[in-house]
Amino acid sequence: MKPPTVDNPMQSRSQTVWPATADGVDGAVHEAQGWLRYCYGRALARDPSLRGIVDLSLVVRDEGGIGRVVSVDVIDADLDDADLEECLVSKLERLAFDPPLDGDLVVDERLRFESTE
């Protein structure tokens, strides 16, 4: 069963509200693949050979009854593309979660990018 949705003030459509767990963050990041592919596509237009890994740390905090991503830090990236990293961060900051029960939830995520062409 898919988690419920909530109106997100950062975008015009509703989005899924995920559980504030590591598995919930994985699901939310998976659901955000369209946004992340958009970022990578823009980067590929600048550098068609661009491929690699971005390791991120996301912090989810209770913001008025909704778990919001309050920070996304790039831990490591072998892509060397600051614009791509900035785009990824801006998209991931739009994710919504149930409020974490025990303070901030910190989850590390690895994103792998490679062109299919």
C-alpha cells in the first residue's frame, strides 16, 4: 500500500508522505527518480561523458507536523559537477515524511548516474 499524500507548498502537486525511517527515505528517493534524472539530463547536456556516484546525507526534522528534509549534504561525489549537486539537493529537499518520533532522522543515500546512450 502506498503512503498517503499531502499538499507540498514547494510544488504545485501533491506528493507521497513517507514514513520517517531509512526505508521510507529509500522509497522517497526512489519516487524522486524523475526529478533526479532531470538534474542528470541537464548535466549530461553540458558533459555527455558524465557518470559516477554521489553520496548524500539527508536530515529529516519535524516541521509543524510534517517531516521535512532540512538539509542534504554531499558527502562524496566523483562527478565533479557542482550544478548537478545543487539540483539534486534542491529536488531532495522537497520530499515529505511523517514527523520523526525520536528527533532528527539522518540517512545516507548513494545515487549512481550513468548515461544509457
